[in-house]
Amino acid sequence: MTGATETSNQKMEANVVVLGTESVGKSALTVRLLTRRFIGEYGDIESIYSHSFLSEGKEITLNIWDSPYSEDLSRETSLFHKKVQWADGFVLVYSICDRASFNTTSRLIQNIRSTKSHHGTEKPPIAIVGNKRDLHHRRTVLTEEGQLLALSTDCLFYEVSAAESYHGVLSVFHGLMDRIKDVKLTSKRPLRFKGIVKSMSAVFARRRTDSL
């Protein structure tokens, strides 16, 4: 059961999970969105943030679950299953300098869709993000490879540098939110953000909420 809700004609709320392997810039991407600042080093902390913005005159609130990577991250694990159930959309991050992180993205797409299919949603909105575009001299994954993966899986695709560009990061989340609105993931009794955080507090090492 997902949390995409429209509380009025002028407000909408949705849940987004950010996934990817270690050191690809997941937290840097999220914090860049929230604060416009780039911070290069982060601890291995499970966090949920809130971010609000205006889009076409409507107030949009994104609840963003920044998730550390685990080697056993698959649809068989309880925590992964809960994350997928909670989310209305996903940001899958890889580093253009790390081919293994790109290869993991394909597996994550398959696992997300397999888990979602059990709940009547075969193709939840997914944005594939190639990060660290500023390190082009260390590139091992071509832009065309990311584009082809997105095309073959019906996902959005972006290449960004969380270190250099706030607006590139902004386009990722706004583009995903547009896709979520198009898909209109709704339910009769949507699971609210506060309720899911309370019920799952045991799995968090820490919860942090920033509202802009």
C-alpha cells in the first residue's frame, strides 16, 4: 500500500526511496535537493526526509527515504519489501565511474517490479540516475548505456553531478514526481507518512526530517 495522496486540489504527497550501492552519492544527491549544498562524506545512516515545493500552483511534499546499501538487498528481505510497499517512486543511483554499481541498478529494477507486482503495480515510476558526471575522466559507464537501460525498462534517465549542480538534482525529483502524478498511485485507505515511520521505527538507526 503506497502513500501518494492528494489532500486537496492544491496539495499532493508522495513517498520516494533512493537506492544504490555504496559510495555512489545517494545521500549527497538527497541533501543537495534539500539544502542546495554539497556534502561529500556521510555515515551509513537510514534516514527519511521531507521536502516541499510548488509545481503548477500545487504544493508537493516528497517524503524521501535515503537507504544505505546492503549486499542482501533483494525482494526476499523484509526491509526491502517494506521499502517497496511504502514507495510511490524510486531513484536508483549509480556512479558513472563504477560499472558494478550500474549493473546493480538492473537487478534493483527487477526486484522492485517483482515486489510491486504482488500489490497490483507492475511498473512503479523509477528514475535511473548516473551520478558523478563531473568525474568524466574516470568514466566507465557510457551515457548511452544508461539511456538504453532506461529505454528498455521504461524508466526515466538522468546524468548529474551532485557535487556541481543543484538544478540537475532538482530535475531528477521533479521529473519523478511528474511521473508519479501521471501514474496516480492511489488507494482507498492510503498509508500515511507518520504512521509508516512510527510502525517501522525499529529498523532505523536514525530518523531525520528536513522541510524546505
